Amino acid sequence: MAAVEALARRNDAKALDAIKPALMDAKSAVRFSAAAAVLKLTAKPKPAAKK
């Protein structure tokens, strides 16, 4: 689980291939962490608010 979280913190979409196997892990906590990492790495940044 720590490895998945570390990959997500890198903020590099290239890490998605390394995270995908964790989505099928036997432990639900690992699967949830992997899903959160995928969401973080594939989310589009919000545009900056205009003043």
C-alpha cells in the first residue's frame, strides 16, 4: 500500500502501469489506495480562477 501511495505522490502518470496490478489485490485497503492513486494521476487540473 505504501508503494502505491508513493507512486501517486510522484504525480507522474507514467506510474499508472505500476499501480494497475494493485487494483486486483486481495486486500481491499490496497485496492482502494490504488483506485485513489489512479484518480489522482488521471484527474485534469482545474483552471485557475479569474480575478
